[in-house]
Amino acid sequence: MAQRNSQGSANGGAGAPAPPVLAAGCVLWRRAPDGGRLEVALVHRPRYDDWSHPKGKLKRGEDALRGAVREVAEETGMDCAPGAPLPTLRYLAKGRPKEVRYWAAEAVHEEPFVPNREVDRLVWLPPSAARLRLTYDHDRFLIDALLDAVHLS
């Protein structure tokens, strides 16, 4: 007999895999003020002491693109113009599968960054430096996908 979770739905038994945690984010970019080269925004999350792209869990029923734009605003205080979809990353986080959908997104209406409870630092870096600063290998791949999406290198 199938076990039921706290919402009362069948989960297929104790051995059934957990559904993935759904999240979304953006590889946020801009043209540098000093000559127009591309820069990528990275955020530092003190809870995990890591550097990553702005992202977060989707709210129940939330569209992934809407969630990605919301997460950029919450974590960076910036509006963004989402563009091309980037690869979806799938990996284990705390033993659970996680699926994160990403978009290339240009920063618009930039305001000075104000640290918040989720993110205490934001940096703008050229792509090569951003690759080095990122904590997780799977996030580095997104820099190349961004460059392909905006047709720059």
C-alpha cells in the first residue's frame, strides 16, 4: 500500500524518489560603465558562504520566469529584462533533487545594492573572473551559456 505524505497524496511508497525542489534564477549581466564590456553579477549568500547567480525556490504555482525575475529583485534590488533561456541545472541539494531554470537577464534601472537577509554582497565581474569566483562548478557552465545567448565572447 502506498504511503501518504502530509498533504494526503500517495507518494508511491517509502522507496519512491522525492520530487525535485523547483527553483529559478538569472545570469544577470550589464555593460560596464567604463567602456561597455560585459559584466556578470554574482551574489554572496552568508547562510551558505557561497557565490552564485541570483536564484531561489519557486512559490507554489509560480511560473518559473516570473520566479526568476522575483528572485533577482529580492536578492539584488534590481529590475531585469529577461532574455534567452539558459540550460536548466539538475543536481542534489541536501540529498534532494533540485531543478533550477535559468535565463539570461540584462540589469535595468540599477540601484545601489543594499545587503539583505539572503544576500550580503553583490559584485560585477568580467566573465573570466566570475567563473573563478563562483563556488559551484555547475554554475560556471552558465557563464558560457550566457555568452552564447548574447552572442559575445
